[in-house]
Amino acid sequence: MHNLLCQIWSGDAVEQNPMKIRTVMIIDDDASIRKVVSLTLRVVEGWEISCAASCDEALAMLKCVTPDLILLDMMMPGVDGVE
């Protein structure tokens, strides 16, 4: 499971990114939102994407992934994005 959490998909257009964002972590309990956002950012922008369905998953992933940007659902069950 730990290896699965650390999986990152890579795109080809990273060098075209003017903001130099290369890695994004998406934290959302809704699988469809994670899928759409990750596909869009990976295919269109060429960014490396990691996804987590919960705060616990995200914290575990942050041990092996250092994202440039975190997109965080502010209203997840059990814990909100502020905590």
C-alpha cells in the first residue's frame, strides 16, 4: 500500500510550465474529483500528480513526495482542510 501511495504519474510538458510547478498533490475524498483534476493537470499541463483520499493518506505520502502545490478539499469527513 505504501508504494501505491507514493506513485506519481509524469507528463511530458513540464518544461513548458511558466510557473515552474512540477508536482501537485490532490487531497480530496471524492474519487471523481481526484481523477478529473489529476488527468487535466497531467495531460494538459504535464505536471506530476499524486493523489490522496484522506488526510492520513496525504501525510503518509508526504514522507516520499514533496509537491510544489497542494490542492486540498476543505470539507472532508473526519478532518477539514484547515486542520
